[in-house]
Amino acid sequence: MQHFLANPKEMYGSLWRHRDLIVASVKRDVLGRYRGSALGLLWSFLNPLLMLAVYTFVFSNIFESRWPGSTDSKSEFALVLFPGLIIFSIFSECINRAPGVIVVHANYVKKVVFPLEILPFVSVISAMFHGAISFFVWVVAYVFLVGVPPATVIYFPLIMLPFLFFLMGLSWFLASLGVYLRDVAQLIGMATAVLMFLSPVFYPAASLPEEYRYLLYLNPITLVVEQVRAVLYFGAQPDADLLTVYIVSSALAAWLGFLWFQKTRRGFADVL
């Protein structure tokens, strides 16, 4: 019973003990992504802007998508679209990198003193860093195009924190699974493409017929996308009941993912 209760403490304790190594690893991961490129870290700003421009053009001009209660303004469509795009980009980066994060660092596996559990976490924090840059881009665009963002923008971190927990748990699970089943990476790539169009990123959930809408809410990021969009653009309060359930379930997902990773890591050296 004591071991069962100690696991959550072990999870947070490990991350806290290795915080300096995590910070250094995240810095190396972020800067290493653009090493050798002429623009360097500036690509972190340019990539989301390019994606936003392409998706806004396709969905507002070709598919003529509209948000309920909105005008035909392309800038308004872009500001509503972008928060969902930020969330999906973070999610996509985390789950696509997770299955290979231990495999590409196979040399660390046989180093008994190296805390392997921080590797998936570093990937999550790196994705969150790029998400934070995209959020800054959205705020600047909103100020120039509309004015001062709604006061409910302060709830953004409150929604992102449990999302971080959820991504931690999922990344730990997929990182371990990817060591034993190399096909997981390919399956995740296909699943990501499907989830992109099964998420209310490019359209509101209300646009689906009510009898099929429940399928959208089986998607783990639907709630996050809708709540973030509500607090950032529409000035709505987050749903307290849904947020409470989300926080509890995300914390549980993080713990179970960490528990799975720690139980299965013993066989990493044999496989790699």
C-alpha cells in the first residue's frame, strides 16, 4: 500500500531532483532543432504563422468555414482558428516524438545513473515552449487586429497545466511502448492525421449533427481546444465542472504513464 501511494511522489520527486538536467536538455533540444539554419530560433515564430496563413486561406476561402456568430472577416477567422491549432500542434509534436525518444537515446539506457524518465518529459516541455511562442504570436496579432484581449485570457495557464499532465502520461506510455513495438511510430503518424480532422480545430463542435457529436468528445484534445478558444477569444469562463474532471483525470493519466514507464524500463537494455 505504501508503494502504491509513494509513486506519485516518486514521479514529481524525480522531475524536481533532475530539474537542472531537464532545463539544460530542453535548451539543447530547442536550439538543436534549428542548428545550422540561417534564421535559427526565428523559425519558431515563422512556422506557426505559415501554418495559420495556409489553413486560414484553405478553410475560409475554399471550404468557406465560419464560426457561429462571427463575421466574414479573414482576420477574425484566423484568431479563432489559431488557439485550436496551437493545442493540436503541441499534442501532435508530443505523441509523434514519444515512441522514438528512448530509441534515439539508446546510449543512455545502459547508463544506470541516467534518469531515463526525464526524456519524454523534455520532449513535452520543448513542445510547450513552442506552443508558448505561438501563444505570444496570437496575443500580438489580437492586439493589432482587435485590441486588448478579454480578461479571461488569464485562465489559459489553468487549462494548459492539466493538458501538460495528460501529455506527460501519454508520452511516458508511448516512449516505453515504442521500445518494444517499433511499429508504434508509424501507427501514431496515421492516428495524428485522423485526429486532426476529428478535432474541432478547423470547425466548431456545434457544426456536427448532435447524434454524432459524442464521437468528437472521444478525442482527448476536444475539451482542451474548446476551452482554450472560449477563454482566449470569446471571453467565456472555463467550465468549472469539466475542468475539475479534466484536472483529476490528467493527473491520473500522468501517474499511470509514469508507473508504466518505470515498470517496463527494466527490459529496455535487452531490447536495445
